[in-house]
Amino acid sequence: MSGTRRYAAFVGVTGLLAAAIPAASAAVVAPYVNDFTVSADDFVLSQAGGGWTLDTSDSGTLGHQNTNGTGATLFAAAVQVDGLGGPADQAGDFVVSGTFSAGKLVGSFDYYSVVALSNADGFNSSTDSFYMFRHLHNQSQQLELYRIAGGNSERLIRIAAENIAVNTPYTITLTGTYIDTDNDQVNDALKLVGTVSRGSESWTLEFTDESPLTGSYFGMRDQNANNGAEVIMSWDSFSVVPEPAAGASVLILGTLLRRRRSR
């Protein structure tokens, strides 16, 4: 079975393994694409649960394997992007996307997610502000979109999707488009569309926020809820590109990935 499922909501005010990877300090400029065949130096990587591992062999991956045998661990990988974010009347549209796969998942709250417009690189739900679009493992409602602002975590919408199958690539994408809701010729809101796809199958949700967040950090935020069992999760690619149009964004992403892989 193949096809696309779409749901909508409107929200108002609301190779060589390197176990230790240094933190990044400089911002990048969109379009930004990393297929992890060279480095992850642009990212600030959390070191909890054993931290992240870069494998530059074959297609290249950035992943993690939880070493916390007693509970859940969050893994954050953040990159600061110049020229995106800021007030809605000045900010540029964007697409943040990545391809992930799991070697082993065991917990009901193992998940992969992309993060957009964070004000800090830790993606800390108690102190930071960001949007998070996540794909949960072993849940009846697998896709969730959150608006997290300084300790206030608001789930904007959740829908049923496919449970994450191991050793299977999925693409997760969050597109942000700034819009004018009161017809005064000035953008004042942000429409976010989240999609997860596997082959020809896809699931889509969307919401519009009239009080958009304004951070400049994007990235991945995963959780291993292993409780003593082995969990293996990895990303094959990650990108943040301007969104002039959906077709143009796909073309930009494909071109940049081909260029990086041909180096």
C-alpha cells in the first residue's frame, strides 16, 4: 500500500569510527547538507549516554548506542545556521530534513526527531525554546509535533503512522513557511509541515503558529529508552536549506548530496 496521509491543525499564541567528536563554534550558511562521509565538525554534539559516533565508511553515518543501562538518554546534535530564524517579518523559509535508520530499538519511547529554530544548542526542554518533529517507536500515535518554550512543552498535533522498522531508512522533514495572516503585507506567522516517508509511503501533519520561535539552531534530537538493553540509532544525512519552493528545495538537496558524495 502506498500513498500520503495529511493532517492539519492551527495553533494561535502558543570506515573509521571516532568516538569523541569536538564541539562546533562557527555557524554555517544555508543551504547546508552533511552526508557524514567527511565529518560532523559543524555540529555541537551531546555526550550523554556514550555520546555520538561518526562512521565515515561507505555511505557515512552519525549515530549513537546508549550506554545508560538504567534509563532513557537524550542525544542532541545542533548546528547554527546564519540567515534563518529571527522575527517572522524578516525570517527566511526553510526545510530541515534527515534520513535515519535503526539497527535495534527496544523502548516504547525510542524516537528520532528534527529540531528547528532553537535558541540554544542543547535542545533542553526545560530551558530552551524550539520546534521538535519526532517519529516514535512502538506507539499507536507515532508522529508528534511540539512547540517547546523555556520549560513549557506543548504538543501541537499527533497522528498515527508506521511503527519504525529496523534496518529501514526513513526520511523526516520539517518545512517552515512564513505567512501573512492579517493581510497587512507583513509576515506574522509560521506554517510548519512535517512529513515522514519510507519509499512511496508517507505521513504528513501541519500547523500554523502565530507566535513563531526565533532561534538559529537546527538539528537532531533522539532518545534511547533502553532500560538496560542495546539500542542502535543512526543518521545517514542531514540538511537545512532555504525553501523558495518545494520542488526547488528537493532539487537543491539532491544536488548538494551528489556533490558531497562525489568528493
